[in-house]
Amino acid sequence: MTTWTLALLPLLLLVGLILLANSVRVLREYERAVIFRLGRLIGVKGPGLILLLPMIDRMVKVPLRVVAMDVPSQDVITRDNISIKVNAVLYFKVASAKEAVVEVENYLYATSQIAQTTLRSVVGEHELDDLLSEREKINLKLQQIIDDRTEPWGVKVTAVEVKDVDLPQDMQRAIARQAEAERERRAKIIHAEGEFTASEQLAAAAHRMSAEPLAIQLRYLQTLTEIATEKNSTIIFPLPLDLIKAFMPETRPEKPRIGPDPS
């Protein structure tokens, strides 16, 4: 070998090692590689070991795991003209690595923008009471709309959850007053129902006792026993005449005398 050949041999080995390192890729189980050869799509590979042609093939790596994305707080005017702020969290994953790379420039940014605009649109179609009470229904509607719009990009939306609904201070006070009034209304209804039930029971008891006079007397005695448990009080208890009539001596009216008074 000539001197020049011996001098270039280490350089050639170094270039060969660099090209070999650039041509070998290892992908994890949750990763896929979209391969372009001279700008033309040739397919999706992975996971495992992948060999690329140096200077010819280009690889775009796409993760397939579920992504949890925060949807920033949005200023929304509800259907009943109340200004609120709403934020949410979006769960999605790449279902097709090929479409996620070819059909959209940045699928993460595009999905985020779609989620924000859809959140404002859907929340604005509902009244505040519906937003607070029908959260699951609104979440499902958001998930369906966003999933339909991101499907051409190979993105599958698995869930959307509305997190916080920020209300103005005056609206919070109004809702608190409304809740307090509702609790008072329920308390009055329960109290009225209790009074009505008690009156029915008392009426039935009075009707039953009126048919049995002895039951009224026994009730008097029971009441006297209950009151007598208090030792610090003086009790004046009226007794019905029928109750003590049996203990009173029988008195007979005197017959009128006929004739002069012997005295």
C-alpha cells in the first residue's frame, strides 16, 4: 500500500462508522417510523431494529401513547348571556402514524386548536344550569366533535373532560342565594308533610279512642304518670267524673215528711 492509502484508511473507516450509525435505528414498542426515500413515502416501520439508506432515507418518529393535553381557559358567553371561563383536558393518541405525518404539519398543535374552538362553540350553545348539571353529556359531545375533525389526521380522541368553570362573583352569590332558597323550600315542604302525617295519625287515634271511653281514661292515667316523673313541679290534673264515680258513696234523696214537725 502507498503512503496515501495508509493515511486515508482511518478516515474511510471513520466515515463508514458514521454512515453505519446513521443507518441503524432502534424503535421502542410505542414508537413508529414513517420512512421517506428521496422525498417519497415508502411505508411505516417499527418497533425494533430499522435499517436506513444513508443520505437517501429520512425517518420521522411518531409516538403512539395516549397524550393528555390541557385545553387553555376559554372566555365563553353561554346561551343565557353569562360570561364564564372554561378549561378542559383532552386525551388522544395517534391511530395512524402515516396520516399524522403526511396529512397535517403538526398534529399536536392542530389538535390543540381544534379542541379550543370546539370548547367555545359547544359551551356557548348551552345555558349555565345545563353546563353545571349535565357535565357528562357535554363531555361526550365534545369528544365526538373533536374526534370527527381529527380523524383525517390519524388522531383518535378517547376522552374530553371539562375541568373548571369560573363564574363572576355576582353570579356565584346569586347561585348561593338560589341554593339557600331551594333548601328552605324543601325544609318547609318536609315540615308540612310531617304535620299532615301527624294530623292524620292524631285524627285516627281520636276516632279510635272516641269509640272506647275506657281508652281515654287510660290515656289520662298514662299522661299523669309521665308528668309525675318531674319532682320539682306541682301538678293539678283534672279527673273526669266517670273515673272516680265508682269510689264515691251512693247517696239517696230524703223522703218528704207528712204532718207537723215534732219539734
